[in-house]
Amino acid sequence: MSSPKPTPASDKTSRWIEDIFILLCIASLWPAILGWQEPIYQFLLYIALMGLVVIFLRRQKRLRDASRQTK
């Protein structure tokens, strides 16, 4: 069993960007919660959904890679 490799600075930066984007996505839900129906808010929700799917796939890949490294 090998020890996990240290993460490079660029990986840490990308994780920070992902975390900030997730917080922005949570904030983008408020117009929908408040019932605002303007098209810009709908557009923001679709952008948030696409971004969250990308983040989900990236994190799944990192989890799979980490699982392979521990075996």
C-alpha cells in the first residue's frame, strides 16, 4: 500500500475554483426560490447545472484515481 502523492498547486487551485463555483450555484437558486421568472435567472440556472455536472464528473474521476492508487 503506497502513500498518497502530494497534490500539485494547480490541483488545489482547481478545487478552490470548484468550491467557489458550487457556492455561487447555491446563491443562483435564490431567484428561483423567490419566484423570479426573468429569462436571465433561468439562463443562470442552466449554466449552474452544466457546471455542477462537470464538477461532479471531475470529482468522480479523482475519486476513481485515488481508489486505484490505494490498491
